[in-house]
Amino acid sequence: MAWIHRYISDEDIQKISEAVSRAEEKTDGEIVPVIVQRSSTVGHVPLTLTLLILLMLVIVELPYADLLWVKPWVYVWPFLIVAVYYLSFAISKMHWVQKVLVPERDEVDQVHQRAHLEFYLNKVNETKDRTGILIFISVMEKKAVILADEGISSKLPPETWNEVLSKLGEQLGKANWSFGFTEAIESCGHHLKTHFPRTEVNNQLKNQLVIRP
């Protein structure tokens, strides 16, 4: 997971894990922080970029169409199209290009879908009293989701997490990944200890930051 070090250092990862441990000292709730490289599908990006570049080329060459669309120059176009595709394929690996070419609505939907997937993959739904909570961040989209299990949602409405998400979103906008995580973990811990104070000493889920591509 070398990519993560462009955003969070090993020291930051340790701090996030320690923040989870501190938050869980006073509650039966379980907090699972997850960060992924991206949630959105980007398979369409090379083709979209190819079409955009070719469109710009066609517009630029219009004044010279009488020269370029005759032999022998007309035979160059198939090779040019192939070259543009491979160039687009290379450029499309850049995260900022991927973000520009993925619609905002698709980003939101796919980030939420990935968050729900991680909720189950990390067994947040399998705690004894259903008191697990997922704090999910998707780096490429700079978006976050907080999902609480049934035991928590029965006492705390979804609006409880709006303030936490709002502050977390502000930090993501500034690329303060580590601080955003620790602040959100502390806020969630505060809510959890009020409604789910510690009654037994057992750690049902691991406390470390989960990192996935």
C-alpha cells in the first residue's frame, strides 16, 4: 500500500489507531476507520479522454482541412488516433484527471456503495450489541461516509453525524487526512460514551486504520 504514504505517514497511521483505542476506552461501541484510494470506477476515462483530445485536434485542424484530409496526410489519422489513445491511457492514471472525468453524482453514489461494502467486509455489523460504527474516507473523491449499526442508530438519529461529517469534509478539502480522521474518531467516541458507556472490557474489532486500494 505504498500509495497511502502520499497522504498519511506511518506516524499518522499510528496516531489514528491510538485515537480509536482512546475513544473505545469509555464505550462499548466499536469504531472502525477505513481509507481507500478511490471508490469510483474509472474504466471509461481513457476513452473519454481520447474522444476529447481528438475533438480538439479536429477543431484545431479545420482551417487546414484542405491540406490534411488529402493524400498522403489522410493516412496518418489512423496512427494518430492510436497514439492519442495510448497517450490518454497514460494520462488517465493521474488522480486529478480521473476526478475531473467522473461526474459528481456518480462519485457520491459509488463512495456510498463502497462504504457499505467496507461496513460488511470489516465486520462492523457483527458486534455483540450492534454498536459498530464505520468512518470511511475515499481519497480520490475527497468524500467521507459514517455508517452506524442498528444498536447505535436506534438511539442516535442520522442527523447526529452531520456535524461530524461536516468537519471531516472541511479537513478533506484541505487534504488534512490524519487530522480529519482523529477529529472524527474523537467526536464519534464522545457520542458513543454518552449512550453506550463501557460495561465490559473486550475489544471485538481491531483498532488500526484499514487501508485498501
